[in-house]
Amino acid sequence: MKLGRIIGSVMCTQKVESFRGVKLLLLQPVDEKLEPSGEPLIACDPVQAGPGDLVLWDGGREAALALENWYNPSDATVMGIVDQVYGQQGQGTQSSGGRK
């Protein structure tokens, strides 16, 4: 899994059947210092993350398996909302966008 920050949402009026009812978010991958790393991407969100949240996400087949309908074309899915990051680079860093 990887870390990322939610920077927006994506609205679609038409989706493939396997994405009906699935929220789509704009996710900015971050590095170990919680700084932006790479290009933003669109991720499915079964955990109800919101703008500013630091999240765990994964890609590839694991992303598709995290959704209720596991037969879907997801390339990225949010797996969890991070409360804090501990370690040398992120020692005790509050990481979610205002959530408690």
C-alpha cells in the first residue's frame, strides 16, 4: 500500500455498471515526508475519505478486489484513512484533514 492525500473529487454522470454507487476521488500520491510525489490519479473510495485526508491506497488487481463488486476495472482504490504517521520522517504527524 501507498500513502496519498485526497485533493478533490471526480463526478461522472455515466459509469460502467461495476462502478455504480462508487465514489471517485482525486488522489495525490505522497512520499515518506508526506510531500506530493508523482501525478494525481483517480481512485475509487469505499471508505468515505474526504478532501485533505491522508489515505492508504493501492493499485493493480488489489485495487479492484477492495470494492464490493470485485469484478471491475479499478486501477486505484483507497483502502483506509490514516490518523497519524509515526517514524523518523513523520514522527507523530497529524495526517488527516481535520478528522477525529
